[in-house]
Amino acid sequence: MSASLGRAAAALLRWGRAAGGGGFRGTGVRAAGSGGGGRAEQLDTMVKKDKVVVFLKGTPEQPQCGFSNAVVQILRLHGVRDYAAYNVLDDPELRQGIKDYSNWPTIPQVYLNGEFVGGCDILLQMHQNGDLVEELKKLGIRSALLDEKKDQDSK
């Protein structure tokens, strides 16, 4: 786990594993099928298939919980449009399976480059402290916030 992901995870653990996650899907996000069940091998394939993978309640276009909506909005702010999104409400086995796979009790769940990042709280913290920009950069994704900051600096 990278240092910034480790710091974010450690901070959340200190804060407590209270309300986690939120994910929603932005424009251009591929709707991913459930993959048919919760077997570890299938989940491993799902989380490693794309650079950014989100398991959420609802879809990015129509999130069904506030935490899922927050994750989608954070990804939109950074200009992340190309990611796989899995609606756990469509498949109870997937919903429980991803919780067991990650050993994390809540949805949404965010994976970057096949590595579990956390839920809404951790993604929000990474967004606020700048770690998300760095993690996206490692994936070859340039955050739209860098362009926004550049535009403001040139004014």
C-alpha cells in the first residue's frame, strides 16, 4: 500500500470504522455487470479489471445513497470518467461478497489499481489533503483539479 493510502487508512481507523463509503457514477462511466456472485476469484478479477473500480448503491447516474453520491461527485471533480461501477443493490451476493473480500463492512468501496482504498470517508479525506491527486497520477490519470488550479493561478 502506498504511503498516502496507508496514512488515509490509518486516520480512518483512528477515527473509527463508523459510516463508510459512498460511491456514485459519473457521466461516461461504464456500467459493469455484477460478475455473478461473490466468489473471491471473481471479485479479484473485478477489482483488478480497471484502474478505478467502485462498488456502490445505485449507479453513478442515479446513486441510491448519500455516501455513494459523494464518491461519484469526488471522482467527477477530479475528472475521472472512465471507471467500472458495480451496483450492489442488483446482487445481494455481490453486496456481501465484496464486504467479505475487502474485510470492510460498508458500501461504497473504492479500488485503485486493484488495491482497496476505502469508502466515502477515506476518499473524501484523500481529496481534501491532496493524496487523491497523487494516487490518480500514479495510475496515469491527471486530476482535473490540477487544470482548474492552473487556470486560477494564471488569472
